[in-house]
Amino acid sequence: MKATVVTIGDEILIGQIVDTNSAWIGQQFNAIGVKLYEIISCGDDASQIISALDRAKSTSDIIIMTGGLGPTKDDITKKTLVDYFNTELVLNEEVWAKMKSIFEKRGLQVLEMNRSQAMIPKNSIMLPNERGTAQGMWFENEGRVFISLPGVPHEMKHLILHQVLPKLKEHFSFPHIAHATIMTSGAGESVVSHKLTDFEAQLPSHIRLAYLPNLGVVKLRLSGYGSGTDLAQEVQQQKHKMIDALGQLVYAEGEEPLEEHIGKLLTNRKHTVSCAESCTGGYLSHLFTSIAGSSAYFEGSVISYSYAIKENALGVRKETLEKHGAVSEECVTEMLQGLLLSMKTTYGIAISGIAGPGGATTDKPVGTVWIAVGNGEHCMAKRFQFFTSRAENIKVFSNAALNMLRLFMLNH
Amino acid sequence: MKATVVTIGDEILIGQIVDTNSAWIGQQFNAIGVKLYEIISCGDDASQIISALDRAKSTSDIIIMTGGLGPTKDDITKKTLVDYFNTELVLNEEVWAKMKSIFEKRGLQVLEMNRSQAMIPKNSIMLPNERGTAQGMWFENEGRVFISLPGVPHEMKHLILHQVLPKLKEHFSFPHIAHATIMTSGAGESVVSHKLTDFEAQLPSHIRLAYLPNLGVVKLRLSGYGSGTDLAQEVQQQKHKMIDALGQLVYAEGEEPLEEHIGKLLTNRKHTVSCAESCTGGYLSHLFTSIAGSSAYFEGSVISYSYAIKENALGVRKETLEKHGAVSEECVTEMLQGLLLSMKTTYGIAISGIAGPGGATTDKPVGTVWIAVGNGEHCMAKRFQFFTSRAENIKVFSNAALNMLRLFMLNH
């Protein structure tokens, strides 16, 4: 079973937007055992769309189009599909009524170009868009399924999850696949892989392991293929073996960002946290507060970029800075102590390092970072060395700090 | 003149990585007057690569491939190109010697799979990669140019800017194009467009205006097409008319993020800044500190997510919070005063709002934000209302705060 994604829009070709839809669709389809054969991005032009569809039809069973359906696109995509499938547009009264009611509620006038969005090709199945005014469309032609979706990511995703995947599962008989995902943090891909040498050696050939590393977090996904009724159970057993082999590197089963996982731990314990950030300049706090509901456990932070703020707001001693520098165990320990004193949170994190490109010394190259985590009673501090650019250093430093808090919380 | 981008790699099709290369290439090519006809992403497979190249050749003059050249890819792309262009691989002694010397310097052993990276197709021109071990390759065939580049973004970009674009300009005669870009902040695309109604009406047809909006910043690009020797001058004159029409919305000529622009202003004046952030949770400070060299002007911040920190670290009065709430003119004004007292910076920014999804009240829906900026003497506070999701609200709030500082600095 193969699929092709066709993304439609001049804005992709001129580089105004990055096409993130295709990667997301690739993940969803991969999970149900459908391989993407190709992704084609073409312009808002009938002949280009037709040419892309002809190519997709020759290689794939499922063709997913995104984009080209907005009210300002002059309906090129929809008109092209009507011609391509030799049909005509009819007004869908239900969609039209719903659209008018939404516009009225917002006190807006319904325009003729909105009405055209309620016109649906006669031989298509309408996939109702609960998040916007451009409806999804499902065509069947010569044994293939063609699906046209709006390009706005959250509308497209909602339609795929609630309309497209259920309908595809009805329409086709997909291979039997069972997945299991675990999340690890604290080691790179090569260390994780080394720890899994024996595990991988015993893994049966119908269960495959994929490494998906991203800035200090390595996601591991097992995918089992086969017809046995106990496939899901077998994959779960292998998952538990993998967890045993990795020990404390594993922080969660299933997909979960590290900041969300820590947020749940803190919420469950009714504990709180605060940060003293130097080199990460607010990014660590941003990770915490990117999670909805984080005000339940995240109290606040001091971003002490300068020596003066480290001294005045966190009480770091002048002698410490002079003798050991800001990137030192002594400095982050004092930052942490000052932070916990003023913020009065259960846990604190202090971080100071060299994100680059400037600021390096002989013994502290770019990518050096000291992190301290602790509560009122205990404290641990650790030095890390990374080898990447300023933008990435800020992110890997922050993830290392989150992971240190996670490990500290295992024992405290 | 048309081009097709072919991105090669299974990791794109399974959605492990998002292809950002194509959008960047689209921007670069668009700027020299080459239109992308299509972007095709295919897997690491000879027949798929050949099929994509055949299609690209039928529509385009220039075919740019990225990816598929790493040492772990089994050289499928290079072998496929050798077959496709009916040639053979020869060892490039210069590349091989350089590669060995780099490995020796790092104390690493050179492996056979590294040697294969020094093998270059006989009938290609090698484009030396100064950032990595996979070299670029330039083929000419049936009047078309085929270029193969590594997929690692910073290697690919360096090769495009320093090797590919100069060579393309030698090889083809491109249309004469002159560009001018300005950056605006403080109004959405529709307001900017409204202010440019008269300007657009007088714009000659050979000069086009593109709107490139992104989270509170709207980039405007004029592109002039023609053969006149004074085209560049004409575009510059139009740019100045556009600047006059937009007034203080314009913050820079040429491409420049708002945080970088403000960083330059502060550096030039030897002034400093600090932030008191609530709803943005560190993201505003992150924008400041994402700029290398920001320690020259960015002193630090207080992230006061809870009421307690607002009171204790910033001196906001309990009565203010009880009477007006945290999202109020009174609260951000007191946050700003407390911030300037403790941080002693030239300027301060205080921000408090409702990023969502929770926290809304009848008169303060999700997307409401109060921002205050000031120095020791003057202060201005303003309420904004945005209508987007938590993740985007955090970003647009932060950009609105940067823009308020910019406007404040015009007069103070």
C-alpha cells in the first residue's frame, strides 16, 4: 500500500512557508503501514496539479492533496478536481447554512467567495471541516482514493485524524501493525544504541526498531508486522525488555515531550519549580511554560545574564565569580541557593554555560555548561560538554537541565 | 528559467525530518528570477531517484538534488547519478588528502566508507564542501544542469551561496532583477496593505510587491524586472516611497529580525534592557538572548509566573492584584517599576496576559495582553488583543513587546 502527498501552493515554491504537513502525514501513514512513495509540491496552476495527480496515480493507491482550497485561491484546486474527475460543483446546503451561521455570530458579512466554499463536487464525499470553511473531499477513481484537504495545519490534522484515517481503514485492508514508543533522555543515539546491542540481536525480524533523536531526547519506536493475534502483546513484551536494558534513560512510555512529563510529575506531587538561567536566557523557562496548565507548578525564574544580576538578584558572591568564573560549579550552586531562598519552590534549577560563538576560554570551550538542581536539602551539580551552534546549544542545555531535574526527582 | 528541487531521503518520507531545504532554495532561486516548478521528495532508492530526475528534466532547466550523500547511505545517490549520466567514479586525490588530514587532526581513524566520499563522478565538476565530507557535484546533460548537494542544511546553504549561485550566473543569462526589502512591525498584513493602496496603484507593472507576514512582523519585498540600467535605482526610489507611506511601521531596510534590530540600537547607544515576564514565560528574554553578543545590552529578567513572585521579586502590591488582576495596566506598570529598581537597566519591559487555553474571563478573553515599556522617567502601557493559540500567542505577545520598546526608543 503506497501513498503520495501532493502539496499545492505557490507560497511553498517561493519559500514563503515551509511545508510541515507532509512530514506529519508521513508519520501518520507510516504508523498504519502505508509508505509514502513521494511528496510533490506544485504551484496553484491547473496543468501542474493535473500533472502531479497523473504521476501520483501511476505509483500510489492513496493520493493526499493539501492546500489550494482557501477563499483567495480562486478555487483553482477545486475546479481542477472537478475537471479531472469529470463532475460538477453543487451547493451543499448544510455547509452553506453552517457557514452563514458562523459568520453571523462573528458579526461578519458572508461574501460570494465564501459561498464558493460551500460548493462540493458531485461525485465526491464531503469530509466536514470542523476547524475552518474549506471542506475536505474524498474521490474514488480507478481503484485509487484521492483526498483533498485544506493546507492550514491544524485543520488538516483534525481532518486526517477524525475523517481520513477512519475512512481509509474501512476502505482498505491494512497490514497488521503494532507499535510501541518509549522516550529517553540523558544519552545520545550512539550510547542508547550501544546499550541496546543485545536487545537488538534478539529482536525477531518482524519487529523493527527506529531511533528518532532530537536535541538530547531519543525517541525509540518498535513496529511489529505480521498476522498473529498476539502481535501487540509481543511488541509490548519487547518494549519492556528494551526499558529494562535502558534503565533510568527511559522517562516515559508513549510520545511525550520531556517538559510535559516533568509537568505531570510536579502536578501529581503538588510540587513547584523555579529556574535561575544564564546562558539559556529564558529558553528553559519557556519550555516549562509552553505547557498549558504549567502555572500549577512553575512559579518563576531569574534570568541573570550579567554578573550584576547574578550578585544582586541571586546572591552569588563577587569572589566566586572572580575566582571561578560564571561557568563553574561554585557559581551554579550559589545561583541555586539564592534562587530557592527567594522563590521558595520545592525544586530549583540553575544553569550557566557558554552558548557561543564568543565567550570561550582554553578550559571552557563553546558548549560547556554547568547545571545544578536541588531542593532545600540536597543539591547536585554537573558539567556537560556539547559541540553545536548557539541556537542548538541553548536548546540542548535546556533539555539537559530538564533531564537533571527528572533524575533528581527520582530520589528526592 | 525553471528549476526543480529533488530532496532524497527515506527520513523525509517517514516524517522523521521536515524538509526545510526546499523552502530556502526556493527563496534563493526566486531572488535571481528562477521559478521553482516543483519540489519532489523521494526515497533512497535508485529507481525512485531516476524517475524523479526524468520528471524534473522534462520541465526544468536546473535540477537541484539535496540529500542521500552521507557515508551511511550506501552511496545510492552517487551510484545512481553515475549510471544516469553513464560515467564512472574516480578518486579525487585532493579531497581524499584533505579528508585524511581532518580525521587525523581529530584523532579519528579514516574508514573505507569515508574513502568512498572522495570518489567523484568523472564527468562532473566537483563543488568543494568546506563544511563536511560529502562534496557537491555539477553535471551538464542535454542542456540542463543537475546539481547534487548534501542534505545537511548548513552545508547545503554554504554550497549554494558560494558555489552554485555564482556558477549558475556564469552558465545562464538570468533575467535582470533588482530587489529591495523592508521590515515592518506593529500592524498586520491587512493594515499594511491598506496603507499601501495609493503606493500600489502607482507602482509600474514591472515592479512587484510581495507581503511576507510572520507573527507580528510583515516583510515587504519589491522585485523589479526589466533590462533598463537604472532598474536598481528605480526599485530603490519605490522603496523610499513605500517607507514614506508606512512611517513608523518600518523598522529596517533589508532583512533583519526585530530582536536583532533592537540589539543594534541598544549596542549603538550603549543602553541596556531587562524584562519582567508573566504570560510569555521566558520567550521574550529568549528572543533577546538568541542574538550572539546580546550580553552587551541584555542584563536579565524576572519571570514572575505566580502572584507570589510578582509581589516578592517585583514589588507588585497585593491590592493591585486583587483589585485589577495580573492582566491589567496597573499590574504591568508596577512590574515595570519594580524591575527597573532592581535591574537598574536603561529600559525595561513588563508583560502580562492570557496565552490560553485557560485563564480567560468575560472582559479578558484568551489573547489579551498588557505590555508596559519605560525607562527611569517615562512609561507607556498598552493593551493588545490577539486571536490565536497558546504557542502562537506567546510569540506574538513577545514581538508586540519588542515593537513597543522600538517605538519607545524613537522618543526616549
